[in-house]
Amino acid sequence: MKNNKLILGTVQFGLDYGINNKYGIPSSNIIKQILDFAMSNGIEILDTAEAYGISQQRIGQYHQLSKKKFKIITKYCPSNKNLPEAITDRISKNLKILNVKNLYSYMFHSYKNYKSFYLLFKDELIKLRKHGLIQKIGVSLHSNDHIKEVLENSNINIIQIPFNMLDNAYQRKQILSYAAAKGVEVHTRSVFLQGLFFKNLNKIDNKFINLKNGILKIKKIASDEEIGNLALNYAHSKKYIDKVLVGVDNLAQLKQNLKYLNNFKNKKLLKEVDKIKIKNNKMLNPSNW
């Protein structure tokens, strides 16, 4: 199924997240609807983090009542003081909260975290992987320079990076093809650039001035109704990308995303997106917003 390439992001389950989020944190009932539908439609992996408020707890509550369980990616957050400092104890606590026996991946939430803590945790993480409590060690990254550095570490199995219609093949193809050649699993996030693609150009803040031309080109390629379809299929179509992470605020959004994947036909548009080149790419990183 095409949907197997999708990972469902769950930051919205614990935080009021996203530039276009009109709904806030979803209720437990809505989360159940989302997860039931995801599971029955071939989505196997959830992405969460220790920094995502009560997201992990809500996934654990769902697992407690469900016959089947998702594979889980979660991420280390040193500022979360509700978890043990020792990494083995910390992961054991995460497993209890999430109500799973092991993690698909335990990731460093940023390059900064990776540089600060990888060597400290390295031996324990490798041991936990050997014993099957975590399947893969990963890092969430942004810059190509940091990606290249991390790819030199043979103990890293997954990188998670942004990829979308502006932060696109022009920005990422070379480094992601290199990752794929090294056998490192590539997961991408920010497929809708936190909803920026859907904003009215006249209402986009001046700080995004360097991106406006690229967004204008996107709107010329696709109508407002087609932008979400094109955005998701653009990332999903790339052979050097293993998994595409998307987050939703409600069940209707998830259903729409799956409809996009299963009904996309105009592949010529994907090549038009490849031609978009953002030279000053600082604002492609939402952390700079």
C-alpha cells in the first residue's frame, strides 16, 4: 500500500502546533478516530517526542485499549525533567508511557542534542539496540552540513530532515541520495512547511519575503485546491526518501491526505516543482520564524 510510506506525526496530540492550526489540541475521541483510521489504512509508524507535551501519554492510552500497536519513533529531550537522566532508565520509562515493548527508533531531537549527548549515551544505545529495546538510532536534523557529518557515524540508522516544495530536490537531492547509498533510512518532515503553502500571499508576513517568489511559483503550478495534493505527492514520489511524516489535527485531514496519495495522476507537475530554487534558504527552517 502507498500509505506504508507515511508516518503519522503526533506533535498535535500534545501541543497547539502549526502556523495554520485552527483547532488546537484534539480531544481523546478525535485522537482515537485518527489512530483507528491510520491503523486500518496501512500507516504503521507514529512519530512523537519527549518534548511534545502529553503526546506520548495519549499514544499510550490508545495502545492500552487497542488490540494492535503502532511502531513508535520518539526523540530525546534533555529539558524534560519528568524522565530519568540515565538513558536506559529513560527509554524504559518511555516504553511504559507508550505502552509498547520496544521503539522503532530513539532519536536525538536536534543536531545540538546529538553533539552534546551522543558520546555520553553511545554505548548504552548500542546495547539497547542489540537487545531489541530500540531497533534504530536516529537524529533529527536540518542543515545539509550537519546531515553530512552525522552520516559519517556508522551507528546512526535514521535521519529525519525537512523536505517540501521549497526545501526541495534543489536543496536536498544530493545529500539524501548519499544517505540512501550509505543504507541510512531517510525520513522527511515539514511536507506542508507548517501550512505556509496554504496561506494567502497577501497575508504572509514580510519576514517570508525570500520565500514569496517560490510560493508564487507553486501557486502557478497548482491551484489552491491542488496544493496539498502536490505537496504530499512531491515528497512521497522521491525514491531516495523512505518515509514521509505528516501531522493532522483531525480525521478529515488524514482522510484527505490518503486520498491525495491514492488519486494523484499528474506526475509532470512534480518536475516543475524540482525547478523551484530558493537561494537564501534561512527561512525554510521554521525554527527561524
